[in-house]
Amino acid sequence: MHPPAPHPCLSCGACCASFRVDFSVHETQEQGGAVPDGLVVPVTASLARMRGTDHARPRCAALTGSIGQRAACGIYEWRPSPCREFEPGSPACQRARARHGLPGYTESE
């Protein structure tokens, strides 16, 4: 029997280097949530942003590795809700992959 294939996102990471990631401040450690405060940029009294995602060429500060080769979230267990809700193969995923010159996502990855 073959071992299970690694999750396709572990060889991609394009979403982490394509979008601004805004979320409720209640998800930050300071407010009792899980997202590490050192990776958070305050936006308003109720809104926070992942550090690095507001740059002209976004790249989340929690992203490790190389896009399209081997990528991972350094805070996967503590990532904010937009990251938890992002779906592999979604239209946004396909756009992110295209931005980085990667082929479209397929279920067989």
C-alpha cells in the first residue's frame, strides 16, 4: 500500500502570497484568540491583518518555504479564519496559482 499523498497545499503556498488577510482582532492572542500577536498588524479597533499580506507583492509572514515547491504555514494550528476557510481548488485558489505561474489545482494533486 502507498502512503497517503501529502496535501497539495504543501507544495503550493500561492494563496499565502496573493491576498490580504484581514480578520477580527478577537482572533489575536492579545484578545484571547490564537493568532500570534507578532504576526498581526492592527487595522482598526476591530480588524487585524496578517503581517506581510498588505504589501504590493503580498507574502504572509507565517509562510515558510518556496511557492510552488514546498510551502507551509508556520502557524497552521493558530491561523486566522480566512485561512481556515480558504478552499483548495476554489476560484480564488486558481487565481493565486495563476499569479505565480502554477498550473490549475486538480483533485488528483
